[in-house]
Amino acid sequence: MRTSFSHEPPSGPHVWQAVFRVLEQSIVPQALQTWILPLEFSQIEETPAGLSAKLVAPAEFSAQWVRDHYLKLIEGAFTQVTGAACEVRIEASKADPVLDYYQETAPAPERDSVVPAQPILQTGVRITGGAPAGQEHQVDAHYTFENFVVGASNQFAHASAVAVAEQPARQYNPLFLYSPPGLGKTHLLHAIGNHVIAKHGGRVAYLSAERFVNELIESLQHRRMPQFRTKYRDSYDLILIDDIQFIAGKNTSEEEFFHTFNALHGSKRQIVVTSDRPPKEIEGFDERIRTRFEWGLVADITPPEIETRIAILKSKAEDDDVYLPDEVATMLATYIRSNVRELEGVLTKLKAQASLTGAEISVEMARHELRNVIPSESTQYTVEAIQAAVAKHFQIRTQDLKATTRARKIAFPRQIAIYLVRKYTGMSYKEIGSHFGGKDHTTIIHACEKIEGDIEGNASVREAVEASQNLL
Ligand code: ADP
Ligand code: MG
């Protein structure tokens, strides 16, 4: 299991996230969803006996249920994660701290704003009035929970997103998702939006933080701030803001976002944001905003394991009705590891190529595509592939490379092939010799040294090596 704090002292929410992952292994999904997911992490502190953690359940009855059924498991998971004996207290939620805060400190509503929308999601009754929002929400119907492939690397983020979409503004508000690029944050945002629209009929806005900033600037310029505020504070039940790190350091935007956030949260509307890093690592971020993000649930996505990468490829191919042979899926997933968007990009290229040539996607096609995507160092080339490439470049037969002839027409390509095999496979000289008709290791060493030396000063050698490499 992966924990995200192996090099630094654990911060509370991270511990809870890791503990959750442990619990996932032993509690059935239904129970996990009902009892464990709603728990909110409150604090963890050192005591003379070890550690003491506090979790908050949404209501007394659920707190009691968790104490009766899961306390030992939860304590065990905390101990496993922190390495210290841990006592856990489960309390029932009292007041809503954000609501209290908002009532004390929020600015009075704009005079000319429309009547604030009632929170609808708890009741399922749709509000009318408010600013026209329908055509603006920009939720992309293509990204759904159904076509999101779940694996260990995104399970927690996915479960959190589902919980929020099922019961917006109930348990996790805000939900904060973060990951490096291309791992499904935007996909999950839209999936939440689609689910909420379908299930609750709520009014949903999806927007990038960049767009929030641009609209804000425009509204300031054209003296339309009241409309801007009405729109973002009063007209949506769910706001999905992508790449929130964009507003960091932009003071006016942060200030406006802060009040927008308070207004939404205070009236029990759900907020989901994404970022390329956790709240505490967003540089120059307003401390008040950071704190608010940490009140909710913070979940990260890490690069998917190979099985998940293969499953994603297969699911995308199936959606597009394209035949993707297993070995090609495996090959792509082996070489493209850290970014699902790139994985998809290669699949799209292969699809295009297949449909243009009328051929099915093949291993050869994939290998060709991958050549441009992966740095050559990480490629596992075989002796055969290298010999074939060199032979092709010099227009000789592969057998010639293994023969004993010393004619320069053959000997030179042979030296290049030997050099490349050494470079790409790291095989021993002796072993390389066996792939070239049983040549002596001194012959192999000589070939490697010769080419290595010539590559620097001799353009035609360098070109021949590069041309052969490019055929790999
Ligand atoms: P991010 O917002 O994190 O940069 P995206 O949500 O834009 O990433 O994802 C990039 C692409 O990868 C999208 O086309 C998305 O559908 C796809 N993708 C990422 N993760 C998954 C997944 N687990 N299952 C299916 N598709 C995924
Ligand atoms: Mg994104």
C-alpha cells in the first residue's frame, strides 16, 4: 500500500487518507460507503501512550454504530499507518463551523442580488429563479463515472467523488482532488456534475479557475460585479472548479473566491475543486482558503498501476469500437506510465492509422508510435530488433552480420550493430559475441571501442549509427 507521507511527518488528513485505504481492504464497499466514508477527520495528537485521533461522524447514531462495529479495525489501521499505538474517538458532528463563520463575518448580501437560491439538494426540490445558468454549466457529458476505470491509484478519489455526487453538500464540502496532470481530475469533476444533474436535477457549474479569473476581471471592468456575485454565489447548487492553483497569488481573485466559497458553503451548496498539488503546497495561496480546503476532504490520484492502464486502454478502445489486441494494450501500458492522457493520445494515433490504412492495430504500429513517445533509454530493445534495423539501413541480410566475412561492406555494419546491442541491452561482451556467430569477446570489445571513438569525430559513422537507431 502506498502512503503519501513517507518522507515527512504525517499531517492529519493524510493519515486519515492512508487509514481509509487500509480500511478499504477489510470492510465491504457498502459498509465502507455508509459508515466510514462519512467520517470526517478532526485531529490527531501525541499522548504519553502513543497517539490519539478524533473522527467526527455526521450524526450520533452513526457515531455509535461506528464505535460498536469498526472501532477496533480503525484503531488497528491507524496503528498500521502511523506505527504507533493509537486510540481513536468517534464523535458526532455538532455545529457547522463554516456556517458559523459565515454568519459572523461574511459581508452583507448585495442589495441588487436576486433572492438567494435555497439549498435544494437535500430535498430534491428544484429551485426556480436565480441567474440563468442552464446553458452555461459546461458539464461535458462524455466524462462519467461509468467510463472511469477504478484502480488502487484513484480509488479513494473516485469513492469521494461518488459520495459527493450521491449526496452533495452533506459530508465532504469542499472536496479537493489533486494529482499531476493527465490522471483523471477533470474527468471526475465532470462525472460528479453529470451524476448530480441526472440524479438530483441540480444546477451545476463547471469552470476552470482561469475562467473564474477572466470573468472576474471583465466584471470589474464593466461594473458588473453584482451580476458576477449573483451568478457564482446564488445560482448553482454545485460548483466544480478545475485547476484552482491558477488563482494562487492573484489577490483580487483569491479574495473574491474566498467570499464565493463562504457563500456557497454557508448555504450548503457543494464545492469541488482540483489542483495539481495539495493545498499546503500551493505557493502563495491565501491561508484562509487553504484552511477551508482542509476542512473538507482532500484526495489525491497517483499514476495508475499497469493493470489499470491496460483496463483504461481497453475501455477506451471498446467505447470507440476499435479492436485493440491484448499484446498492444500491454505494450502501450508498459511504456507509458505516468499519464493517462498520453496513453489515450497514442491510442488515438493508432486508431487513425488503422482506419487510414484499413489494417487492424498491430504490434508493429504500436512500436512505431512508441518510438516517438518514449525516451530510447527506457526502451527494451532485443538483439534481433537491433540487427534487423542495422541490416535494413545498410541493405544487407541479418545473417551477414553473423558471418565471418571481413569485407568492409559487412564488417562496418556489424560493428555498428555490436555497438548498439551493447548500448541498448547492456549484455556482456561474451554474450554479445554469441549473437554474432560466436565471435570472440575481444572482437566485440574492439567493435564497441572503434564505433565509440569514431562517433565523435566521424560524421558518416555518426549518421550511420543514428539512422540505424531511428529504424528501431
Ligand atoms: P487531469 O484533469 O488530471 O489532467 P483528465 O481528467 O483530463 O486529467 O484526464 C486525461 C484523460 O485521461 C481524459 O481523457 C480522461 O478521460 C482519461 N482518464 C484519466 N483517468 C482515467 C480513468 N481512471 N479511467 C478512464 N479514463 C481516464
Ligand atoms: Mg484537468
